Amino acid sequence: MTDLKQKILAAVGDDLKAIEEALAENLNPYFDLVSQVAGHILFAGGKRLRPLLMVLCARLCGYSGNHTARFSTIFEYLHAATLLHDDLVDGADMRRGRQVANQLWDNPTAVLTGDFLLSRGLSIAADTGLCEVIRVIARITENMSQGEIRQLEKKGDITLTEDEYFEVIRCKTAVLFQGACRTGALVAGAKAAKVQALTSYGYHLGLAFQMADDLLDYTQDLSSLGKHAGADLREGKLTLPLIHALSRAPETDRKRMVAILQNPDFTTTEFVALVEMLKYHGGIAYTHEQAAAHIQTAKAKLHPFGNSQTREILMDIADYALVRKS
Amino acid sequence: MTDLKQKILAAVGDDLKAIEEALAENLNPYFDLVSQVAGHILFAGGKRLRPLLMVLCARLCGYSGNHTARFSTIFEYLHAATLLHDDLVDGADMRRGRQVANQLWDNPTAVLTGDFLLSRGLSIAADTGLCEVIRVIARITENMSQGEIRQLEKKGDITLTEDEYFEVIRCKTAVLFQGACRTGALVAGAKAAKVQALTSYGYHLGLAFQMADDLLDYTQDLSSLGKHAGADLREGKLTLPLIHALSRAPETDRKRMVAILQNPDFTTTEFVALVEMLKYHGGIAYTHEQAAAHIQTAKAKLHPFGNSQTREILMDIADYALVRKS
């Protein structure tokens, strides 16, 4: 474990425990099947980053009540709902080292459990009694579904532009981070300027987080990847490292890359060759630079809040989003 | 067409036109694929009963603004979202005489378009600016997903009780009708007693509507049904006519009924025999009586509103819910 991760975990241990308890409590498991399927996706070692951001942003804005853990579950439920539907859409086999729910059970069960988790999230949002929070959640769901659809439409499309990529990751990732941070500020009754600052922090952090995630698909220790090397690529998802490299590579290398990405059964050797080309043509470095710039912007949004332990953790989380190895 | 249907359609022609326009406008079809799939399910001759109920309830409470058509789309979008996911869950082939979306396209497309329609509904609910409306919508989605899950869990379960049946139809149908009527009253700024009366009207109407729907599966002109006779039964859905008959039939007939319902490849002849047993053991009559009682309760909730053309249409719609042939 990196030092940074250890430092963050030590600082937020109690929060993570409270979030974990709230996640189990608020599931209201009326049904055995839902408990099992929702538990399978919810309790598979997720980082709880989204709920944690909400809790920390509320604290940064002076919230002292004891509802944040409960409200923060909204963002994990929404996230888990999306994962359940995504795994079906992507035709993935594994998620966080476990078989995906739609294979372990079936498509109907995964679809309905996703619907249930989404509706639990909405219902808890309604419990906040804050109209603006509910509005935030409604917009998040709209953006996320649009992002997923756009991604599906663009599957395998080698003409995907950098702008289109950013629009997808904005919708599918950044709006949820942004919404979690905004909700934290709203729950705390923060003034407009602070709400806006934390909204921006979440937005830029979310973009960087997704770019880092997309980088991991190409930079993880290849020896340990085995058959799961290049999962995004296999699902026809073009991400920034590849988009940038394709835009910069001369025709021969471009053709070689396209040949690999258009064959879902590419070998590990071919994948390693592709990663080399991504490095050579600057796709990895460019993506890293872009992500780092968004992290800087995110951190800058925290300056007006003045020094505090909570602000320091939010700063550390931003740094960690980029250096994490999983 | 029955006289009652003609009378209703003549009275609400302009409303239906406004609803139809709003449904197309508010879809915000950023994506070709979504437009196509959403259009396939939305514009396949639905009755628009849920949005119509909202519009009429708002009018009954004195609403004179021009936002009801837009807000009423919430209930059709939610309904269509559920249908898209249900068709996948049920493994159905046809819906309203058309091939289901998950077959015409694929499961991923149907799942994501359902998510999109749900999120559009939520987003329009947020646009009402009425916290209570958004809360209603959140609860609807929660109930509907629970109803669907319960139905999936109980698929083919011949021990399903009448109480469990009512819980399923409450969740999957009545809460949406109830929510549409309640929202109409809320948008009009009606007093609590009126909001409550229309909420109850919608609830009882919804229950009756679903029972009538379940009856149709057994009472439609069999000669025209062909391979689609007994669709519910084929999907393992036990509904009240069968539940009641099973509870009343002596062992021999009970066994014959169970044998038919446990064989998804039952013949039309077997299905006709089953319907005869449902009639003989009172399942059809009992379901009809129960539905009629809920219609009476629904209509009684309208009495305090005093006489008006709008109230008369709502009365007529209640009567029509039971006598309709499709």
C-alpha cells in the first residue's frame, strides 16, 4: 500500500466504517434475492470514494449533524446500479475479481436489482428533504444513462474524438463525483460560492479519476493481467491513451493499432505491442498530463476553504486518484 | 369501439394531443438510437392513461396553467421504462403487437433506454420544483422495482397467495396510477383532503386496472389469440383468477390446472380447458367482483369534488378500466 493511501485510510477510518454500516442498513432488504445480488456488487471491496467525498465535503462546510453517512449511500447505490447494468451492457465476465452478477444470476435479476438500487438512492435523496439535492440526483441519473448510451453507440468506433471521449467520461463518471461533493455542501447548508467550489472540485476530480482508470487498463503490471489484459479494449471502448496515440501515429502504426483493437481476441503479445505504441506516440503521457491538470484544478478549488484536516484529506484524495494502482 | 370509450375520447381529445406532443418534445433525443428505441415503445399505441389521469386530476383541482402536459409525461416515461425492462425480464416476444425492443435491438440497448426514460421522468419531476412531487416519483420507482423483483421471485410459484398477488399489483401498477393522480393534485396546489382523495382514487383505480388486465389474459376472444393465448401463464405469472380458482378447486381439478400452468408449452386446447376451470371454480367472477369493488371505491373518492365535466370523465375512466377489451 502506498504511503498516501495509508495516510488517507487512517484519517477516514471512522467515516468508512459509518458508511459501510449505512450501506447495509439502508438497503432495506425485503427480498432475499435483492440482498444477495446487491450485496454481491456492493460488498466486493469498493473504495466508497463517492460517499466519502460527500461526507468530507459536508464536514468541510461545517456540517455537524449525523445524517451524512446515510445520505452518502445515495452515491454508492447509484454507482452500484450503474455497474450492474454496465456489466450486462459490456458483456464483461469479471468485476473486482468476482464473476459479474448477470452471469452468476441472470440478466433479469441484474437489471431489476440495478433498478432497485437506483430507486433506493432516489428515495434516500428524497429523505434529505432538500429539493436541490433531489434535483442533483435526477440530473446525475440522466447524465449517467446518456453517457452509457453514447458509449454503447460509439463502441468500437475508431473515429471517436477527444471531445467525445470527454463528454462520455463527464456523463458517466464526473457528474457522480460532482453530485456527491455538491450534495455534501448542500446538506451542510453552505453558501453558494462554497457549493460551487466543491461542485467544481468533484467535477475535475471525477474526470481525472476516470482518466486514471482508463490509464490503468494499459499500465497495470502486465504479468499479472493474464486474460484480462486490455478489458476496455476488448469491449470496444476507446479511451484517451488510444485516441491520442491514434491521432498522432503515422499510417503504419495507426493501422497496426486498429488491427489489434478491431480483433477482440487479441493475444497478450499483441496487447503488449499496442501498449508500446501508445507509449511511443505519447498516448500514455498525454492522458497522464491531462489527468494531472484536472487534479491541479480540483485542488485549487479547495484553497478558499482555509487550512483544516478535512481539506488536507480532500487534497490527498485528489493526489491519490492519479497515483493509485487499482 | 364501446360507447364509453368513444365518450371519453371525445372529451379528452385535446388533452391526448397535448400529451402526445409533450412526449415527443421532452424526449430530448440527443441520440439516434435512444429516439428509435424509446419511440418504439412510446409510440406504439399506448392509451396514455397515466398522463391523462394527472392532467385531469390537476384540472379537477382548479389548475389553469399550461404545464400539465409536460409534467404528465413523467408517468408515461416511467411506464415505458418499466415495460422495456419487464420485457427483458419476462422473456416476452411481443408487446402491443410489436416485437419487443430487447429482441428487435438487444438487451444492452433495452436496458440503457429504459434507464434513460426513467431518468428523463425524474428530471422532469425535478423541473416541477415541487419537492413533494419528486418524493412521490422516488417512491414510485422504489415500489415498482420491488414489485417486479417480487414477481420474478414468485415466478411459477403455485403457492402464491391472494395477499402476495395484491402486494405485487400494488407495487407494479397501483402506485404509478396513484402517483399520477396525486401529482395532478399537488401541481394544482390542492388542499390536503383533495390530494388524499385523488391519491386514493388513483390507487383503487390502479388495482382494478391491473386486475382487469389480468382478466383479459383469460377472457379475450380465444379464437383470435392463437399462439399468444395465456401470455401471463406462459411467463409463470399467477394472477388472481388462477390463484382464487386454485384455492377453491378440489384436488383433481387443482392437479389438472397445476399441470397446465407448469408446462410453458401448453396447447390452446389445454388453455381453453384451464379457462373453463377458472370459470367453474369462480376465479373469473371473483376477480371481476374484486375489481368492481375497487372501481366503486375509486369513484366514491370523487364525490366530494362536486359535479363537473372533469369529474364525469374521471368517473367514466374508472368504469372503462373494467369493461375495456384491450
